[in-house]
Amino acid sequence: MKQYNEIEKLELLRRYLTSGLSIRAFSASAGIPVATFFGYLRAYGHPDNSSISFLMKHEELPTTLDELRAQLLEERKAHEAELKRLKKELAQEKLR
């Protein structure tokens, strides 16, 4: 099952609000389990478009697909660097 980050969750909620579909219909069309989507709604308190827009501006989230891809690539590189550092640290610790 795909893990969604905060940006993706907000985008899913925005798409749901603009779709006009029921929660179940939207979940099915997006390929998300209904229980998972209900969890997102609980976490964000059934937001409306204005509150999602506020969250996206407040968090300085990317507004275009290219910006999102660039941010995700940077995060991925940072995670890979951290993983590499931790593996090196573990190897050094094992040598002691």
C-alpha cells in the first residue's frame, strides 16, 4: 500500500472537495481504502477548500507538479544521505 506524504494527502483532500463525489466513490476512484481516507478526513477535520489552501500556503508547499517533483527529489536525496550516514555509523560501531 502506498504511503502518502503531507503534500499528497492535502492534494487528495483538495481533489475530493472539488470532485463532488461521495467519500466512498472518491476513495474508489483514487484507489485509496475508504478507512484510510476517513483517517485523512479525521486528521484534518473535514477541511474545505479555503482551509486546504491556507494549509498549503502556511506550509509553503509546492503549487506546481514540477515544484513538487523537485521537492520530493530533494527529500529523497536527503533520506538516502541520512541512510548512508547511519549505515556507516553502524559499521563503525560494529568494529568497536
